[in-house]
Amino acid sequence: MNSRSSLPSRCVLTLSGCGALLVLSSVVLASHGWAALITDSPKEVIDEAWQVIYRNYLDSTGDYDQDSWRQLRKELLSKSYSTKKEAYEAIRGMLLTLEDPYTRFMDPEEFKELHIDTTGELTGVGIQLSFDEETQMLTVVAPIEDGPAATAGVQTNDRIVGIDGKDARGMSSEEAVQLIRGPIGSLITLTIERDDEESFDVVIIRDRVSINPVVSRINTTAAGTQVGYIRLKQFSANAAIDMSKVVKDMEAQGVDAYVLDLRFNPGGLLETSLDITDQWLDAGVPIVSIQSERSRRVRFTRQEPLTDDPLVILVNEVSASASEILSGAIQDNHRGQLVGEKTFGKGLVQSVRGLSDGSGMTVTISKYLTPNGRDIHREGIEPDVKSLLSIEELQDLGVDGLGTDQDRQYRVAEGIVLEVLGQTGGSEAQNLQGQE
């Protein structure tokens, strides 16, 4: 049996259900006296990838066996690889044996593209994509406000079936990203399927897209109550700072209650999720329990909350990972209620590992439980108040309609905070809950 090393301090942890948000981290090199098997650079990369799994992988599927893994290494390193591409194919095949969709390999270009996602700025068309395992289709999670795709009319739940004439059915999100991103001013044609309509082409001019992770406004009810609406799009590097600024500004303006919108938020960085959760809970309460193969660590809040005002969180089936850490902590600590649909159900944590040639990996290294010990992986989190939006309603709303009076889920949430404040609104929320 091997003695697994601890995770390097430079390693960054990420959580995401619909495509990881990553930054570069440390390199793991070959060891254990088997270097004689490695005679060229492609083999070095294969062995680096193998070592990352051997030292750090948390088996959540039951498909990992160390003896089989060691034998697989011997088989892989006994072969010849004339190009890096052949080595990359070998690594991908090796990782497929784990049957873990979150442990994956990225070539240098893919790794660089995913690194860009955490900076909050990219060049392309401005859409969040997910891959639907059931339909094998690329689906638009949401177009980024004021981005090229949104301006061209791309909508949530659109299915991308072609990219510049290339069939995109069965294409992974990573492959699609490489094709969609490109220089400013260049054209790209996306072939879209929407509902039962015939497919059609949308021509988009690529541009620089700034991803502001936090969108907010103050909604005033008929009775004059000030409800702070905050939509968090992703748990990127600057999201906690932006969230803090927004809440402090709203507090200064006398906001009475908050609705935090995590719908369509696929996750992001672990530390960001902890920092944002810390802003809403009392000091010293549990946020999450993180379990690796060898240890269990409970993370607690470290500061007083930015506000004690009533809180409701909006969630749906795309709310994943980091969104579920925040939602689970709020629910288990009875800080607020969840409204909407059952969440995605991803309770695993990945580390991001860079390899020596510029390629990289995300590796499952731990799982997490909510403060009450709930394992939500593949189960999701049930909202306290169920409220559904149809595809037609979402399309009519568009991104700009979220968090407005036209948004039925938001109206339910607003009714709940008004009820907590002792004002009218609870009866309307109950009525809307029944309109499924």
C-alpha cells in the first residue's frame, strides 16, 4: 500500500456541477524508483497524471483499486508514444476507468481556457454551457448579460447542435469552449435547437466579455418594504469581495430583507463558497464538513454576519456544488429558507493539478457534508418551499426578468420575507406555490 502525501498548500480546490472553475496549481512528479520505464517526455506526463491519482484520489464510486491501478501504470509505460497527443489519449483512457466525471484531464489549451474563467474576463460569445448526459447535448445554462450571445438572441435552455458547421451533438463542454472562444471581432455561427422548433443559425461577433459575478438591485414593495435582490452567478475569485460590498451598501440604504438568487449557479471555488457563507451566518457555527480518505475537517464561520435581516435563497436544478454548500449551511443553521427546485447534487471536491508540460487535471480528493451531516451527492437539496418555473416562463423572463415581479419564484421568495417581517405577502406566496 502506498502512503498518500498530503495536499500541497498551493493546490486550489474547486466545486462545480456544470464545468469547473479553475486556477493553476502544483506539479506532481514521478517517483517510487520506476523512472527506468520512462524514456521520453510523453511517458513523463502519463506518469505524472498516474501519480496524482495514486497519491490524492478519493474513490466515491467503488471503481478504484490500488493494485489494479499499479498494474495499469506498468501497462501504460511499457508502450511507446510518438506524440503528446497519443499520451493525452492514454491519460484520458486511464481516467475513464475511474468512472468519475469530475476527475478529468485537460491538454494545455483546455487548461489555459479553464484558468481564464476565474479571472472574470474572457474573449468569446458569453454563455455558460453544460453537457446533458441524458440527451448528449450542449445546453445553454445562461447567456451572460450584455454579452454577444445575449445580444444575438441566444436563450437559456437553447441546445447547441452545431458550431461553425461542425456537428456539436455529443461534444463535451471543453471541446465546445475551444471552438467558441476566439479573437475579438471574429464571427462564429451557432446552430440552435429551441423547444420543438426547427434548428436555426445565430451569427455572433466575438468580443471581450466581463463576468461580474454579482448582480443586485433593491426592489420596493407596494408597502414600501425594501428587498435586496442579489444574484450570484458563480463562485469565482472575486465573488466574495463583490458580495460583501453589495450587502454593506444595501445595509447602508436601509434594506429590510434579502433574496439571494443561486439559480443557474454551477459552483466554483471552495474557499469562495466558505467566505460568502461566512457573511450570512453567526460567528462560530458550522458551514460544511469536508472528508478525505484520511481525515474529516469541519469548517466554521469566523466573523459576525454582515446582516441579520430575513433571508430567502432561490435555487434550481442547476444550482450545484459551491451553491449547495451555501444553501445547505443556510438551511441547516435555520438562517433562511430555500425556495425553488431541488438542487443539482454534487457533494465532491476537486483539486486542480498542473502537469509539467502545461496540461492539467481536476482530481476528486474529498467529499463534503452539510452541517447536519447530510450527504447530498447525487441527491441534491430539497427546497423548504417548492416552486417551479416552466421552460416557457424562463424564456419569457430572459436574464433581465430574473428577480422582478414577472419572476414567479422571486415573488414566492419575496412573500416569505414579508411574512417573516410580519407584513402581508405570505398568502400570495402560498397561492403561487400551488401553481405548479
